[in-house]
Amino acid sequence: MTGASEGWASAGSGFLAVDSGGSGLRVVVGTAERGPLARRASDEPVRTGDRGIDSEHFMARLVPLVRALTAEAGPVRLTAAVVGAAGLASLGAGLRAELPGALAREFGVRRVALAADAVTAYAGALGPRPGVVIAGGTGLIAIGTDLAGWRRADGWGHLLGDCGGGAWIGRAGLEAALRAHDGREGGSARLLACAEEVFGPVTGLPGALYPRPDRPAVLASFAPRVAACADGDPVASAILRAAARHMADSAAAVCPSGGEPRVAVTGGLFKTGDPLLVPLDEELAQRLPHARRVPAEGDPLHGAVRLATELSTGPLTLPGDEAMLSVATPSGD
């Protein structure tokens, strides 16, 4: 199948937008004139291996989705594609080398933008405006731009960073539970009760956590319990305050210094609501008094659609970067 067939020429320039993350693929097909026309998702994430993100597995997951989408959307000549991928900055060398040509051969795509998931999160939350976005889920990263270049802070994984993220909050909550179990200072009986309700006797926590390959997600699953305990439990409240302080530190490290940049947050971590958002707003107001806090306009898939719409009609407004946001023009048909 190729989207460059002559019979589609009258359909205008279409786009393909992809959000690839730990929960799978989300894909949209549309046109700049008509917007998104159809969307589909697969809950199987793209594999990573010795060469980083597996481009062959990526295409194996993507092709059936796009075929179904183009059948649903009607005649769409796909000329531009934007792929936002988790791990692209550090694990994306193979994807950058192989994916543009594969998309050209399979769908006739002429321009391909590969973006780190933090960039699509930024584009979805703020669009082409200077500012900073804090993306919080299991991990935590802050990304900022003055529209001339990108800066990022944290996002180093649960062993080396992601300070204030879901795994960080969950781990801190379980540490407080173990402190209460031991009778050490800084413990929380309430968090101990929550931990045992979720995981069973806390003496079994090391055996239940350490061998698991999804340990960060398991730790992050306890973050909502920490938030639920924050009202009336000073230890849980202090954990969320510390998380907010870490987030504000990362945001301050990447926020443009001039003008009135916008600050937004995005990601599932912030569904915990006021127990985290209230201290975060206070910390941001203290650290970034010149910035304006705004709600996120959309999620990373919305960001990929925004970028793909723009790419299908001209150059991107957000700045290019070899690791974070690059555009390729493959020659293969």
C-alpha cells in the first residue's frame, strides 16, 4: 500500500500523527483543512532492544492501524507524518535512521518529524508559544523553549532522578510506611495501613518489588494513596510538598527568563488533584514569579496532531533539535 497513489491527488495533503509510549500506540489520520478524520490505538508498546527503539516492530504495529484509518477516513494522500516516541532522545538512533524511509515506502510520506514524547507533550499543552511544561506520570521531566532552542531538566529515570514523579512519590510513601513499622522518626501509621492494604505485610515489600521489571510503575501505583492520605497526615502532606518543590526546581531550570512565559502541567500524575496541585502552584509562584500558569490545552497525541498539521503545510514553528525534534525528507517511494 502506498498513500502516494494518483487517485488520491485530489484529496489534498494529509497527515499521520502517532503517539508511542509505554501503553502502546495512538494514531490519527487527518488533513490540515479538515482536521483529524479518524483515530485508532493499539495497547502493545513498541519493543526496545540493543539498538534502542525497534523500528521494524514499530512499523509492524503501525501499518495495520494506518490501513484501517485510511479506509475509515476516505481518500487521504499522506504527505507528512509526526511520530512522538517515549525514549527517542536516548534510544532513538535506529528509529531516526530507518523510520522516515519506511514511512515513505509504505505510505508515500514526504516529510517526517520525529519528536521526543516530552516535545509532543509540550506541543499539546502550549502549542508554539514560549514557556515550560512539566510532564508527570510514573516519571517526571520539565521541558522549556524560548522558540530558539530546547532545554530539559530531569527525566533521568527512577534510579537517578524523576524527582517528584509518581514512582518518587510512591517510594517516599512506602519508605514512610516502613519507618512507621520500624518505629523510626518520619513514619506514618496511616501510610503503613495503606501499604499493607495494597501490598500485604510490609516485611514482604523488598521481595515483591525488587525483582519486578515494572518496579517504577508499581511504585507509582502507590502515589494516589499518598495523595489520599495528605489531608490530615503531615508526613504524606510533606511528601507531596517535596514533590512539588522538585517539580518547580526542574521548571525553573528550563523556563525562559524573558517576557511572560507560560507554565503548564500534563500527565496522569496530576489527576491526584489539589493535594499535589495546590503546593505546586505555590512553589511555582515562588520560583517563577514572571511566568503565567495556564491549563494544558491537550495531551501528547493532541501535540502530535498539531505538529503534523503544521508540517503538512509548511515548516514547524517549534525549534528543531537533533535529539528532541528533527525533520527528515526521505526520497524513497
